[in-house]
Amino acid sequence: MIEVTGLTRTYGGFTAVDDVTFTCEPGRVTGFLGPNGAGKSTTMRVMVGLTPPTRGRVTIGGHLYRDLPNPGRHVGVLLDAGAQHAGRTGREILTLGARSMMLPRSRVDEMLHTVSLTDDEAGRRVRDYSLGMKQRLGIAHALLGDPEVLVLDEPANGLDPAGIRWMRDLLKGYARRGGTVLLSSHLLNEVELVADEMILIGRGRIVAQGDKQSLLAGAHHGEATTIVSALDPTALATALRACGLDPTPEGNGFKVAATTAEVGRAALEHLVVLTELRNGAAGLEDLFLELTSDTQRETAGAAA
Ligand SMILES: Nc1ncnc2c1ncn2[C@@H]1O[C@H](COP(=O)(O)OP(=O)(O)O)[C@@H](O)[C@H]1O
Ligand SMILES: [Mg+2]
């Protein structure tokens, strides 16, 4: 369990992370999604004691990271896959990690196997690794101490589609066995398939959070919106008003601040034939595009 409470981090007059509060639960994969520069890495660096917070705090299993006696046994961290000593081989890096955590050497081979790095690859120097191989090595390093919490910053960067699927299965399996996973990404589709919970961050502030299903359905607006059309629009408007709803014209039909069930029931009661009934709330993708629109050069059309 990770608890972030009122976390703020400023650099001079610039607020990189602004009063951020969220929780990552065991057994769940939490996606931390936001455009470049949103404050994801800063939040994660505070989690693992690399950056001091300006205000607020982060605890892992109830403890500050720096108070964990053997942190690698509790928290697996991958912040920057390029941050390993380039002159060492993958196997050397894992062996050093295992030694510092007082783990048996056999753990190194187990982890190399888990992340599908071959003996040959493990014997090469990290400077000759592709980004995808560095990410695999970084994940192996994070898993080495069999921690209950994983903090992974953009772990899918540089992985090919098969690698992304492999990681998705690995993280889902880890969470199913009770682990807590926080992974960040600036790409919605990387997070969408693996996350149970999602936290959206933009310009240092949380803009939406919750379980994936309700976020995708637009529930972050806190208010249901329904788009509805009927063969007889006048009859529909009358039926909606009779049920205390307030339709506003939109396209061929109406927009109503109510759930699809409430609108459907109103139509049923008044025997109005519907031709369309759907959730009209902006989905997660719309919200995410809104967030990214002023930080990315691509137009929505080019990105699609
Ligand atoms: N050490 C630092 N000094 C000054 N600004 C920083 C520092 N670290 C991060 N920032 C700024 O804080 C903002 C958030 O950065 P970051 O947390 O890396 O975002 P993300 O990981 O979401 O892309 C960015 O505008 C970044 O330039
Ligand atoms: Mg980052």
C-alpha cells in the first residue's frame, strides 16, 4: 500500500507537484497517467526518498521509505532504466543488487529467466543494451527482493508490442498475488489495458482518479450525462419533463443530466420509441487529450 498525502514539490517559484493525494491498494495495478512534465517522475522520486517533498508525505506500508530497514525487500523501483552503470553486465548488476539485499545468488538466474534475458544477453555490458533490454533488466532488478510494492516509471518505454504484453501479464500476475503496483505512462493505451485504478495528473495536479471502469464511463465528472433521441422528439421532451428531467436539444435528440437508466425509464413510462440512448459524458480519452492538448504539438487529427 502506498499513501500519498498532500504532496507538493516546488522548484524555485515553479510547482512541479501540487497538493497530490492518492492511495495505491494491494492487489491492484494503479496507472499514473499524464503528459510529459505533468509531475509523475517527481512524485515517484519523492516516494522512494530521492527527492524531498516541499509539503506532504508518502508512506509505503505505513513507513517513510527512508525508515525501511532493507527497502529493496519491500519496494521494487524502476525510475530510469538508463541509470545503471554502463560498463557492467546485466548479470553483474543483478548480482550486486542481490548481494546488497542479502539474497541467494540463485535469485539472479530466476529474475533473468522471469524477464526473458538470455545468458548471452546477461553477459553483455549494459552500454550495448537496447532500451527494451534495459527496461527488462530494470524490472528484474525491481523484482529481485520479492517486494510487496512496485514503483515503475514509464516501464513500457522502448519495449516492442510483445514486450508490452509480456509486462502487462507480469504486472497483472504480481498484483493478483497481492502486490501493489504503481506504473506511470504518458500513453493512455499503455495503461488502459493493465491498470485496475487510474490516476490522471496534469500540470502537477490530479485531475481524475478512480477505478478504470467508472473513469472510462466518464464518472469523474460526478454527474451522469445521457444522449437520447426518439422517433417523436416532442413526445420524448414531454416525457422527460414529466419525469422531472430537463432535456437540452443536441444533434437529432437531447442531452439530459441523468443516467441512461433514468432516461430509458422515462421513455418507457410514456411509451416513447427511442432511436438512440447512450452515455454522453466525455470519456477518459477526451479528458486525457484535453490535458495533453497544450503540451503536445500533434493535433488530435495527426495523433489519431
Ligand atoms: N530538479 C528539477 N529542477 C527544476 N524543475 C524540475 C526538476 N525536476 C522536475 N522539474 C520540472 O517539474 C515538472 C514535472 O517533471 P516530471 O515530474 O519529470 O514530469 P513527468 O515525469 O510527468 O514527465 C517539469 O516541468 C520539470 O521540468
Ligand atoms: Mg517522467
